[in-house]
Amino acid sequence: MQIAKILKEDKILTAKAHYAEKKGKALPENPYDWRDSTIVGILERMDYCGHTVNFKSYSKSHKLKKRIPTTKEQQAIFFNTHESIVEDAVFERVQELRANKRRPTKADKQGLFSGLVYCADCGSKLHFATCKSFNGSQDHYRCAKYKSNTGSCTAHFIREEVLKQIVWGRIFDVTALFFDDIMAFHEMMYQQRSAETEKEMKRRKREVGQARKRIAELDRIFKRIYEDNISGTISHDRFLKLSAEYETEQREPKEKVKTDQQEVDTYEQNKSDFDSFAAIIRKYVGIKELTPRNRQ
């Protein structure tokens, strides 16, 4: 709702209005009428990451026009089918933030760790507790099962200031460990394995390219003999024999492309993941205070 409000105030055209303007058609009556449901749809759409999601809905009968949404388990995702405009890591982080929404209390305060902390005894979420008469040092988190008066958990709690110090200390330790030990370890492993691994990955990439070239060549040959079979240039029995041979020959390079490409993709992803991790760590080196922006 907050995003929709900002877009409306900044007079950003809705998707429908933008499409109409692009096609030279008349704009809707209210071209800036953004809805929260529209924003949710945008935030949850994996297509922006370069992936194609199919089977999002279905119809009970071909006679019915109504489409019924499917569950995520019923959908089919095809990765890296087109150019992305949103990084996968950003998309995943947005989903995490939306799954752990922080709502203001009656005192117009928000807990920094709301939705992130759980009771060590019963596993329930710890609810943020505050009031207008509290200063920051009195804000705390208490077990949801105790708060609900069910009596199924005890009255333990933790102050937010104490939790901030614990988290801040942990961030400091992790960043220090990263630069003192992990960077040295990674450098050592890189020196020992990088040259050999890079050479191996280049070889695999080259072989993948050669295999794909052969697959395409076999497809062209198969197309020619199919046309010869239709025109009667070769007999149908001869066509069946040749097509079986070409399909058998094509099977091996297809498997090789699949296997080698997975190895190359995993290698590239590992390099990318470490670089992303390093960038996050560097971002929080020397952090002095925890804020809602740090949480993001």
C-alpha cells in the first residue's frame, strides 16, 4: 500500500495506462490508480529475474472461461529464458522481507526484529511489546503463547536493546572472521585450484560448444533425409534406418551438453555467490548501529 501510494503521488502511469500510451490509445480515467494487489503481483513475479513460469492457472473445463490459480508446486519454472532486470538475490530477499512483515504497534513503534525471533522453548514467534510511556530501553519481545494467555509457555522475554547488542556483536565477529581467516583461506584455495579449475571449465565450455554444433548439424541432416523421404528420393525403410542412427548419435552429445553445462553453471554460480557474500560483508564492516535499513 505504501509503494502504491508513492507511485500515485509521483504520477507514475499504471501498467495498463503505460501500455495504452505506448500503443497511442486513450488513457484510463485514472492513469495513476495503483493498487496494492498490483504491487504484490509485481513483487512476486519471477519473470523479472529472467525465468519463465508456466501453468499459473487452469480451467476446469474448456467450456468455462474462468481461470483458477495454481499452487507454486503445480507451476513449472524454466530458468534463464530471457534477459533479467532483477537479480535473483534481490528477488529472494524481497520474498523474505514480505514473509516477515513488521507492523506498527498502537504506540506507532516497530520492532527491529519483528518476525525474525522465536521462543527457544516452544518455537513460537516473539511478539514486540511497547507502549508510549516506554523509552527505547524498555521495549522487549515476549513469547506469543504466553501473551495469548494460554499458559502453554512461561513469561520469559528479551529486551530489544540486549538483542541489538547480541546481533551487532555477531555481525562484528563474522566480518572480522571473514577478513582475518576466510579471505586468506579463499586466497589459498584459489591459488591452488584456480588455474587448474579455470582450465578445466574452459575445456568443458569448448566441448559444450562443439557438441551443440554437432547436434545442430545432425538436426539439419535429419531434416534433409526427411524431405528426401517425402519426395521419394530415398525409400522409407532407408529413412527409418538413417533417422535411428542419427538419433542414437545425437543422444550422446545431448547428454554431454547437459552434464558439462551443469558443471560450468555450478562453477560460475559458486564464484558469483562468494563475490556477493564478500560484497555484503564489506558493506557491514565497522557497523556502529542497527537500523531497519541494516535489516534489509
